[in-house]
Amino acid sequence: MSRTIEVVINLKGETTVTTRGFAGASCRDASRSLEEALGQRLGERLTAQFHQTQAVTQQQQQSQ
């Protein structure tokens, strides 16, 4: 799956940044500079992919 960062600006000037194809917290690293440039964050919704990847990483670390 390719990695994409989608920025949508509505008619009120509000923006939404959506990442796809990133594993775990790497989406935050990838979109950080865009989010900082756009201004104050009003909210965050984490996807199932973010949480599933986090759980797998924790399981791998525990089994080592």
C-alpha cells in the first residue's frame, strides 16, 4: 500500500489532515510539519490501523 497524506480545506478554511498507509505512530511523524504549518490542532482521530500496529509492536517486544 502506498503512503499518502491528504489535506482537505473546507469553505470555512478548516483543514483536515488524513494519512494512509503508515504503520503505527509513523503517521504522526509524517504529518507533523504540515500540521504545525496549518496552526492549532482542534482534535485527533486515530484509525484502527494505528492501534493494531501498536498492539503488534508491543507483542513483538514482549516475546523477545
